[in-house]
Amino acid sequence: MAIPILKQGPWLIASIQSALSDSEILELRDDLADMVGRRRARGIVLDVAGIDVIDSFVARSLRTIAMTTRLRGAETVIVGIQPEVAVAMVQFQLDLEPLHTALDLEEGLEVLKSRVTNGARADGR
Amino acid sequence: MDGDVLVTIENDVDLVRARAEARAVAERLGFSRMDGTLIATAVSELGRNIVVHVGAGEIVVRPAREDDRCGVIVIARDSGPGIRDVDAALRDGYATGNGLGLGLPGARRIMDEFEIESGNGSGTTIKAAKWRIRDELERLRERR
């Protein structure tokens, strides 16, 4: 089951609606890295509201997604972390540094807009 | 009434099922959604440990009902070579696979009990439990 990735202006939006297996999240990483180039995206909002747990593997994968796509020229914002998932991550002592997070899709898009247009990029594009 | 749930762990898709089963058992025992997520996260780490280091094993989710408390006991078993240095495996940042070494220490932090039996070529068994105190009111209601 591939995660659908939508394009909205310069942004890509990927929304995880159900529990994910490890291979599905790796597939998403590869799809996003590929789409950033093909669709010339400047930012990604990754909505993880449907994810059942964020354990060490998922946390690492989210970081990898952000770092991979940054190398391809796009910023990533993670949105939709559920309250109980957030508490579990704190108890687990997992964090998503250096990832950007926001409450929901709307906020995520705002974060991207201010980061990408307010000179967060050094190359002036 | 309800007994052990056994999930055979052979690949990453089995982990998804193990997490869902653990969450369902926790819910039946009256654990909060929050605790259900904590237990599911620990199950995920224990299961992944099996997939990454051994390739196959099983996870048993055992409901425990006692008079003053109830619990979810998670038993992860494999017949692999065992963990060479159990103390090290429980330290943050001790990674042998491609992980960050946060899995087992993290799982131990979120469970109330956590023990590892490993070595002598007899595989590894990790037993972890999370408990919920049952108050007077809950016990009274049940007796009626």
C-alpha cells in the first residue's frame, strides 16, 4: 500500500492514514526523494496522524526522510503527531531533532512558507 | 476468559499485527489509550529486535488479572545466538544492527518490568510487563 503524495503549488503533502510497516515507511522515503526532484517541490508536509506508534525505527526513518529531501532541496515538516504518541516518545526519550514539527497540515504549510521564503535557503532561489 | 495471544514474528508486517494485538489486549484490560500506545511501542521494539537480529521468533501477549491490579505481559522469544552482552544492550547508544541502540533501553523505560534471559545458545527471551492498579470501586463493580 503506497502512501499517496499530493502536490500543492511548491509543496508536497503526504498523509499517513494507517499503521505502517517498516518497508512501507522506507518506500515513502524513496518516493519522496524522487518526487521532490520530479515535481520540483520546495517543501514537504508529512502528516503522521494515522501512525500507530513512533518507535526508534520510525523516528529514525522520519529523520532520514527530512535529511534526504533537504539534500534534494526541500524542507520537511512533520505534522499530526497524536498526543499519546507524543507522550510515548518522551518516555522513550526519542526526539525528532533536527526535524520541524507543527500541529496540523495548515500549520505545517505556514511553517514551510516562512522557512522557504524568509531566506531559510542560502542559495536565494 | 481471554488468554494468551501469540504472534509469529518473521517480518516487519508481523510487527504491525503484534502492535495491534498488544493494544487490543491492553484495551480489554481497561488500560488507557496512552498506556496502550506505550505497550504497543515496546512490543514494536521487541519485535524488531527479533526481525533484525535473528529473523524469526514470536511474541506472546498475556493478559494478567489479579485482585488489586491487572497487567499486560509481553514475552518476546527467539532461538537465535543470544545477546552477547545483556548489560550493554540495555545501555543507550549500544547499537549492533543498523539501529541507534535506543530500542531496548527505550522499551525498558516505558514498561514497569523488564527482564532479559539470553545466552548459552538457547536463544533470547525478553519478558516485559506493564501494570494498572485496580481501585476499590472497580473491584466492587466487578463483584456485583
